[in-house]
Amino acid sequence: MGIFFNKNKEKRPVGKGKVVSFLNQKGGVGKTTMAFNTAHALAQDGSRVLCIDMDPQANLSYLFDIDVSETGAPSIFQLLVNSVRELKALHRPALWTDVVCKVGNIDIIPAGQELSGFELTVSAISAPRPLLLKKFIEINALKTVYDYIVIDGPPTLGLIVVNILCASDGAMVPFRPDEFSHKGLKHFYQVLEDIDDMGIVEIPEILAHVPNLVDSRRKQEGTDLERISTTLGEEATIVDPFLNRAQLVKSQAQKKSVFDYSSKEFLPLQSKFSEMATIITDWSKEHRSEC
Ligand SMILES: Nc1ncnc2c1ncn2[C@@H]1O[C@H](COP(=O)(O)OP(=O)(O)OP(=O)(O)O)[C@@H](O)[C@H]1O
Ligand SMILES: [Mg+2]
């Protein structure tokens, strides 16, 4: 095989931290918004939280006020490349501890535009391509350093998303209740099934489907939401919808989380994101007691 990673990887403690990703191949459904604010809700409760931006658009990094394309600093792309021996020619001296940025009480490994070349860069390696992110997390024992690793995914279903799914213990799926989401969610589940069929990893648990940007005055959305619930089946958790809220747009424009505001108008959003964090922490506790 002549590859890769760290020979001692089996000896490293796996850790009890959980990897939770925000995924949907549809664009603009609120993945980044939810990853950002839920990460803040988790950190507020004292959890050690790492965010990993796995979207070449780097919107999550932007919200944390990090722009690697401006600074030329290494990003998640370089760390993933560095973890593959076969890509030695592309290695640059960067450890994850050099790349991680601390913003308030959250750590973030940023992304940059170069992540869009990920698929091509790793296309010829013989190491298992779907497992690069998972191995990166294991090799660096990140689950022993953090309670929660929150990953923001891109609006695609390519190799990056497959890597995220293989690395995740749980996933949250924001969606807009419309006709297109209905089809999109089916494709998403197909990819999950394909990964399951590969038999190389345990697929993540879908912790919640989160209807977002809902306008309660539009009847059609209620109908579409019902249809999606039927398709997903009784066992799927669909949380109460997030309404379209101007406060979210405002907070993002200021690169702040909803918890940075003390005015009353932010209370409903704070409680919604705390609810998301509780879904994650409750599930994590259950999971831990099973271990
Ligand atoms: N509940 C909401 N109310 C108002 N605006 C929202 C809400 N949720 C998200 N938005 C806005 O919608 C836009 C898209 O959200 P976001 O970037 O989080 O989606 P995304 O799924 O990450 O998109 P992409 O697939 O492009 O990464 C952003 O401008 C965000 O501020
Ligand atoms: Mg996004």
C-alpha cells in the first residue's frame, strides 16, 4: 500500500467527543447559520467546541471573521493533504494546532477556496478517499480534545460530503419545506445508503431534520412539510420550524451569534438554537452511557 497516516493510530484514544455535521446538498437552507449558532449554544453550556469548515465557500470561516485567502494561512485543505503520505509533494509544515483559530469560546479550523480542488487532488491516491477527514480527526485525537466537533458542509453530494458523513457520529439536516427539498432529501438518503453499503464505517445518526426559513402565512409550505414528513417516515425527528427572521440576517451581517445580543427580539432565536444544542447533548449522553 505504501501509504499513509500514522502507524500508531490504533493506539491513540478515540475519545468521547462527538462529531456532528450540518448537511444538505441544497444551497441556502441554513447549514452554516445553524452550525454557527448551534456551536455557540453548545459552547455557552461549557462544552469544548471545535468547528471545522468543510465548504470551499468558507462561509463559516467568514462568520468567525477568518479569511485564509487574504492571509494565505493554511486551512483544512492543507491539513487533509498533510495527512496523506502519498501527497508528500504537496505537504507544507502545518499542524492542526497551528491552523486552529480561537474565536471567543470556540475553536475553528477554517476553509479556503482551495478546498474546491480536494476531489481532484486526492483522485489518484490509493488510501481510502472517503475516510480522509475521519482519519485526520482520529490521528490528532480531536475527540479527546473536544466534546463536540461541529462540521459545516457544502451544497453538494460529492467526495467532501462523503468524507463528512464518514467522519460524523450525528447529522442535522436543515431544509426548506418545498418541492425541491423533497427530492433533494431522497438523494441525500441515497448517498447515506450507498455509504452504508460500502460497509467501511457506521453511518451517522440523523439527529434532526430542521425546517428553516418558514413563512407560517404560506399554506403551501405546510402542505410540503407534511409531505416531507410522510416521506421521511414516523421515526424521523422533524423539529419545529425556524421562521424567517430578520434578526438572523442582522447578526450574520455583524458576524455575531444570536447569543451576542441581549435585546428581547433575539430571545426566540436563542431558545431555538438552545433547543438544537439540547438535541445534540441529550443524544450524546445517551450514546455515552451505551459505551
Ligand atoms: N431562519 C432564517 N431567517 C432568516 N434568514 C435566514 C434564516 N436561516 C438562514 N438565513 C439566511 O439565509 C441565507 C442562507 O443561509 P446559510 O448560508 O446558512 O445556508 P447554507 O445552507 O449554508 O448555504 P450554502 O449551501 O450556500 O452553504 C443566509 O443569508 C442566512 O443569513
Ligand atoms: Mg453554507
